[in-house]
Amino acid sequence: MLSHRGSAGHRCDECRACGGRARGDGDSRLTVGAGDAGAGFAIDYALTAIPGDAAYFHAQFRRVNPLPYKEVFAIVDGIRGKGHYVGTYLAHGANSPGWWGEGEVKFYIDGDDAFPTIAGTGKEDYFLGSYAYLSRHPDGENRATDYTTPFAGYHQIVDPDSNVDQRRFGQYRWHIPDPIRFERDLKVTIQSLGWRGDGPYLPLQDDLVAVAYWYQTEPHRPFPPLPDREELLIDWTAPLNHLGRLGEIRLENPPGDRYNIDPQALLDGETGSDDPGDGQWLGFEGTDLVAVVDLQSIRAVQEIAVRFLEQQDEGISDPTAVDILVSADGKTYESVALADADEPEQGRIRTHRATLPHREIRYVKIVAGNDGGTQAAQRAWLLADEIVIR
């Protein structure tokens, strides 16, 4: 039983059998800001006879960020024994714009492997929603709407209108009236899929987190180790969430030491303000920005953008042109666009953006031209931050 009300705290109760003895070990890896979050425990028990074939409660946590391209996410795997599956909690962090919930939840029961015993029709359908969780609002617009019920819910929606900031969602399903029973083994998976612009499914590389709940007879197989605290942290202060944050960057021309000189600042999710001295901007004096980003594996990319700051009175110029090139092997690059410039933010910040038809690539190369300076005695600065890859 789980309660969801407000934000100060939440409660989860479970019923379990303990044969002969019981011991509780706590390992809190929660953090809030720079401190630790609190977790409390209360144990009520009754002394009674337990049948020898009693099923015991189990729960297992898993997280993958990002999900490798075209792979499925294992909500739980390797269950051996007899029992019944009673619930799923799934958190989804979208690393790409657009709809993210087209993946099917699949149950492989008692030896089924090539084909699932139970196959769903979409993520929101499994959590007892439908059609992207949309509902008609009083203003006539269809928008995703949260809900909580005793057995299913879509309770968390962090989905900024910009479609660039962090987008995170929370869903649960309790199989109390409809347990999934198994005699020998069980595996539960979900795909991470969106839509391509021309119709086919788009494999996503999102941040997926799940807790699976089930009862089974003992013994159970060992669980995979929990991630350490650093792997579990979500940096909510970072305004951007994109695939580039997972990559490494190499610059052909070193940045000048008047501004930030750390190349990874171009991928850290922290965006520079209209103040060139805020510590976020990398500056290139009289030289072009030539950056190569390695995404670490093949990924489906649909948008690449770079932000620049212009302050002519400070000798800081907008790039003469921004060329975006992509490659699968890091050797052969193809120019996909001379990036178009958006309307300036805050009057001085301009984003140069290119939209791709879902290219499968690993490397992104940015070439931004520096006009060299407006006066013979002064070399122009080119200030960049952030390279956004989605």
C-alpha cells in the first residue's frame, strides 16, 4: 500500500512473511541538496504459524541512463521459483523532445523467451492510461494529466513547455486484483520508444528507473548490486538535459583564459547568462570554435544546437557561420546543416540550431567561424555555451 499526498513525505506499507527470524538492514542513498534525506521505519508483527510453501516479499531496483540504442530495459530479470508479480514503479527521464511512452511492457513467464507470454500495447496503457495520458482541459487543449488511483497512477509530470529542460515522469501499477503468476521463472521488460516524424517508431536513449515487486518461494537468486550514490543523483539545478551531457568533447583550438577554459563546460547542462563573466562561457580570441563531441556509442539524434553570446562593444561577435557535421566512426564526417539562428534570448544570446531526420551517429562536429575582429588592433572573441544534442 502506497500513499501519495503533498511533498513533505510519503508512506509505503507491505506485508511479508518471515520464517523463524527477521532482521532489518537499512541503506539510505537519498539526498536532498547537499544533505541526506530521512527515511523512517516502523515494524508491526504477529507470531503465527507460516506454511512451508509460503511466498516471501521481494523488491528490486534498477536504473539505466542512458538506455543503449535499440536495447530494452529489464524491469526485473532472473527470478527463479514460484510466486506472483504484484507491482511496478517506473520513473522515466526523457533525453529527447517529443513523446516517450510508446514502449511495450512484456512478461516472459515459465520458460518463454523468444516471445513474451504477455505483451502490452504501450507504456501508458500498462499504467491504465491511454493516448499519451492526454485529457481535454477547459481551454479546449489536450494536455497530459496526472492521476492517482489505488492500483495505478501517473503521478509525476515534470515537462517544461520549452521541451529542452529536464522532463521526468513517474508511474505505478499494482497487480493486486490481477497478479501475474509464475511457476518457475519470470522476466519483465519494457522498450523505450517514441515516434519519428514520418511515422515509424523511434528508439530512445532515456533515463529509466524501476522498482519491481513480487512474492515468491525461497530461495531467491542474488540481486544485482545497487548503484552507488553518485550514479543515483539527478542534478535538478542543471537546466538542460540532453545526450551531449553523457559525452566527451575535444577542441581543436584552445579557449582563451579570460573566460572558462574547461571544454566540458560546453556539455554540462549549465547555460551562460548575458554576463560574459558568469563562468559558463568559453571564449575563442581570433580563432574558430571547432569542437568534436563523442557520444560514447551510436545514438539516434534529431536536434543539435549551440548557443553564442554577442556583445559588440566588448569585442564579442556572433559567429559568421555555424556548420554542423556528423559521423558514425569519427573519421568520415558529413555536413548536415549550416545551423539556422533563433531569435536572440535576453537580447544578446543566439542559438544556432539544426534539425536532423533521426540520424544514427556517434560523433558531432561543430565549426563556428570567428570574424577575426572589427578593428585591426583587436581580435574578436567568440563566446559559446552550451552544445545541446538531443
